[in-house]
Amino acid sequence: MRKVRREFARIFRNSASFLERISRSVDPTLFWNGYSDPASRTGFVKVRSVRSWCFEHDLSYTVIAPAKKTPVDRPKVIGTPPYEPRGGHAELPEVYLARLRDVTIIGGTTIISPEPGVILYDEIALSSGFPYGSRTPALEIRPALSCFPCSVGRVDRAVHFCKEGHSNYFHWLTDCLPRLMLTEHEPDLRGWPLLVDSDVPPQCMDALRRVTSREIINVPHKACIEVGELAFPSELSVLHDRYEGTVDLERDIVLRPESLLFTREKLLGKRRAEPRTKIYVSRANGRYRKLLNEQEIIRHVKRRGFSIVSPEEMTLDEQIDIFSNASHIVGPTGAGFANMLFAPQGCQATVLVGDNANTNLYFLNQIAHAFSIDLTYVVGSEVAGRFMPAVHNDYSVDISLLDLAIG
């Protein structure tokens, strides 16, 4: 099994290297689609930004907020971090609402094709390299994102709401849901339905229905839908899963504070956030990045008065209720910590992480900064070799370090 994993890792690295050489040597906007299905046209597709296409074809492109720098605090760390943490400023992208005509969209992505052989995909068109995870290499090596199999349907007009990461609770609350902000003040879009990925988890769909009453058109994963008039709200934040190289404070994960506040206000509603309970967020059901001594830690925190919660087994209301009343939140890093969006001011959060070089120590403290949460990372020791990419390796955390964090 280890030999198979090593061979898979070698093939993956070689494919990524090959694709990078192609993109540099031919044309920075041309990418191999890698699809061998005879029903699909293989070869190269030209990648354009939405802005450049709209300006070239005299289409509506409204800038709602310019690109800007946002502060990122130096994280508080107990244990030995994989790199020296620092503070600084990171770049948030330009926020816009574009109007496109006669295009094809792909379920599960923000990719748009305005004509054969061309795709609009800001994440690649506006980037200078791709040392990231499944979100960006998907275009080159995944069959679903090649040169567009036959369309499975047509919609006269709609708002684009499909997105990479839609099945992840953290991505949904911080990255997907806030896109609705950009359509709220457009009167002529009020009757337009939303194109939404059909496999959005129940808690995420519940969150969406609380924010909007629009008709929802389900788009199957990888399906192509033709749209006569498409309103495209841009991404507001940057979320990249880095699988190689060095964690980059400025580029990898940058969360827009206004997005976080939008989700908090829409979902928390009139609930009063009051710090009353201590909770431990379990990741026992996780398939990867498991905390190997979690049962030992659970027994320890129970003696300290903590209740154990598994967010993936809870409804949206149950998650909001318990996190909005938390005085202390402890647990291994994971999507459950998106619920810090609902935590009260002054809540103490302790995140347990491994010491892999690609472990990002910056993104959760951006939520903490936005809502005055006192966050500390406790760094444990990874068990190397089980997973590819290695950032998802299992790890363990010394209980004495945890005690230093929670007092």
C-alpha cells in the first residue's frame, strides 16, 4: 500500500510539473484539459478573467469594492510551529458583479465558458502559479473541467452560485454564502433564480434558505448548463489549500471581514451571544488529519468541565446555539471551527494542529480578529507518510501543552 501511495504521489507531482511547464512555455492563458473521453474535445483551452472578457465584449462589470490590503495578526502559538509565525497584510481581491450572455457553466465550479475553447476562471487567469490543492489543478487534470461535454439543460436567466468547496461547511459559510451580498442591492435581479450545486449538505442548504427566498435550480456535479443571461457575483475572499512550498500569509487564505460579518448577522439573527459553556469540538468522525490521542484529550477536558460536540451530527440551529454560548472552544482544526462566526466576544478558542510545513496558522485567527475572540494554536507532532498531500497527516498533541493554552 505504501508503494502504491508513493507511485501515486510521483505521478501527481510529475503531472503538475508537466502542466506548469506547458503553461509557461506556450501561453500563460492556455491549459491542457487532459480529458481522454472521445465525446469531449481535447487539447487546449484559453483561460480569461471575467473582467477582461466583459470589457472586451462590452458587457456589464460593476466594481463593488476594489482590491485592498487587510491586516492579519501574528498567531499565538504554544508548542513548536512548523515555521516562524508573523503578522502582516494580505491582499483581498476586487469584488464585482458581472453580467454575461449565452454562456455555459459547470456544476461544482466557478468556471464559465462564453464560447468553445475559452473559459473564464479568475483563480487561474489572475494568478502567477499554482502551488495549491484540488481547487486549481482541477482545470488541468480532472475530466469534469475539460472542454465541456454536452449541455444537460438550459436556463434563460439566473444568478451563478455554484462553487468549488460548496460541500465543505467552512468554505460554505466563509466563502460561498457571502456572494449573495453582491446581489442584494440589484432590484432587477430580485426575481432571478440561483444556480446551486445539487450536493450541498443539508446544514449548508439550511443556511442558504435563511439568507434568501429565491428559487433554487439544482445543478448536478460536473454538469454543464447553458444560461442565456447570467449574473456572476465574484469571490470576496481567497481560500487556497496549499499542498507544497511555504505557507504564504499574503496569498493562501485571506478572509474578507465584511463576508464574515454578513454570515454572522444573517444566521445569528437576534440571538444573544453569551459566554456560558465550555465545548470540545470532536473530529473523531474525520477521515483524515485525525488527532490520534483524541480520546485521551476528551477524557482530560471532560474533567475540566467541557462538553463534547460533533458539529457534523448537529443541525444548523444546534450549532449556532451551542457556539453562540461558548466561553471556551477547544478542538482539532477542521470545518467545525467555522462556527466561531457565532461565538461571543471574549470567547477563548484553542485550535489543535499538527506540525506539517503546510499547516496554515493564519486563517482561523482572521475570524478571531473579526469578532474579538482570543485564539491560540497548540502544535503537536504529525505522523508522517500516511496521507498525500502530507498536510492531512494524522498527529498527536501533548496534553501539557493544551493545559498551557486553556489555563
